[in-house]
Amino acid sequence: MGKLDGRVVIVTGAARGQGEQEARLFVAEGARVLLGDVLDGQGEALAAELGEDVARYVHLDVTREDDWEAAAVAAKDAFGKIDGLVNNAGILRFNELVSTPLAEFQQVVQVNQVGCFLGIRTVAPEIEAAGGGTIVNTASYTALTGMAFVGAYAATKHAVLGLTRVAAVELAARKIRVNAVCPGAVDTPMTNPAALDPAADPAESKRAVDELYRKVVPLGRIGQPAEVARLALFLSCEDSSYITGQPFVVDGGWLAGVSVI
Ligand SMILES: NC(=O)c1ccc[n+]([C@@H]2O[C@H](COP(=O)([O-])OP(=O)(O)OC[C@H]3O[C@@H](n4cnc5c(N)ncnc54)[C@H](O)[C@@H]3O)[C@@H](O)[C@H]2O)c1
């Protein structure tokens, strides 16, 4: 028996990285999943691999209200209802605050913060209509502390925690639990864009990543996207039945303090 048997979950940013692992794990645990992303080729291929009976892909730019409406219709057409949402799509831009162009700041807000708001606003009524369920928002280590050169990103991830808490309070009576995952450094194209660069040496970029996180993370390594997916599963299933409105850190101990060895 799977932990998500009978459930229907929308996962955004599901074409790669953490969203891909969440989609894979949720299907393995019995859910049917609507994958949304703007990387259509990768998203379509993943849905096809998982199987049409349990996974469908739609183009879902989380900043667009019409895409959200279409995704909700697609999920109901394919699977009959929606009772779960993982707001996972996100972007990261590195810049010093005093050098950040307004357009760049606003782009990060649109995807990470407005995208999460639109997801909750569109899907919560569907989850209520299905009799209740769960929403998992993807915040970050930087939702709980500062970090140089990620001002726009950290601001949006702090905002995601605010949205999570308000949504949890407002939606509890509708039988919807809302929580947030706060990953530290996770091995995806977001943290290691060199891995996508055909000109880069993959062994060298892996060595640099390993060396950095060996020093700064108490558990001595970068996290794997499947480790975040397991937390999203916990927050999406009955194992977390008395938990709502909370941030959950999955960071190898990074936030706990500075390692001196
Ligand atoms: N990787 C990390 O270290 C880390 C740490 C903390 C939080 N996070 C968060 O985890 C989430 C997943 O990131 P990841 O690490 O898997 O990175 P990733 O870049 O591999 O995946 C992000 C996905 O979001 C999609 N996306 C981007 N803009 C979109 C839009 N407008 N509409 C729909 N989809 C869009 C991308 O196409 C991609 O598939 C993000 O919210 C990110 O901020 C990541």
C-alpha cells in the first residue's frame, strides 16, 4: 500500500531537479500526478516514462493565471479531482542588492512568490471540493536566514513562509494542511548550473561543489533532490496529519551553526 494511494497531486517545476524527484516518489507511493513546468520537452518525457495512467504533463508557467486555470482543468479531466499541490517551481539569481536591476528582482518575485500565491488561490478550492488534502510550498534555508548575493531570492522565500502560515490558518477549516520545505544546498541544476554547460568539465564542477559543502555543511555534503522529495511526501500524506503551517528544514545541519573542523 502506498502512502498516497488514491491521491491526485499537482507538482510545479516538475521537469527536473526536486520537482522531478517529487513526481517520481509520489507516483511510486500511489498518487496520480499532474506535472507542470516551462521545460516542455523534459516534462513530457518524464510523464511518458511514468505512464499515462498515473502522470500527465502540462505547460504551466506559474506566473500566469490562465496557465493555472488550464492546469486545474487538465488535472480534473485526467484524474477526476485534485487533492494535493506541491508549489516547487522557482528561480535563483545571484546579485548584490545594490546592483540588482528592478526587472531581475521582480522576475524572482513573480516566479517564487506570486507563483506560489496563484497556486494556492487556484488549487485550494479544488482540494476543498475533493474533501480536503495538502499543500506543500517550497521555501529555502534562505527563508530563515540571510545569505549574501541572493537578496531577491531570500526575500521571496521569506514571503513563501508568510503565505504558508496564512494559508494554513485560513484553510484548516476546509481540511487543507499547508506546510513548507526549506532545503539547504541540493544537487540540482539550480545550485550547479555548470552541470548544464557543455563547455564545462563535469568532474571539475563536482569537485568544487563537494569541496564547498564538505566545509560548510555539518553532514559534510550537498543534499540530494530525493531527500527533499521524501520530506514533501511526509507533508503530503497522513504521517503528518496533525501538522500545518510549519517550515521544515532539510539542510544537513547547515542552519544549526558553523562547522569548525
Ligand atoms: N537546489 C537548491 O539548493 C535549493 C535550495 C533551496 C530551495 N530550492 C528550491 O527548490 C525548488 C526546486 O528547485 P531545484 O533545486 O529543483 O532547481 P531546478 O532549477 O532544477 O528546478 C526548478 C524547476 O522550476 C521550473 N521553473 C522555473 N520557472 C518556472 C515557471 N515560471 N513556471 C513553472 N516552472 C518554472 C524550471 O524549469 C525547473 O524545472 C525551487 O523553488 C528552489 O528555489 C532549491
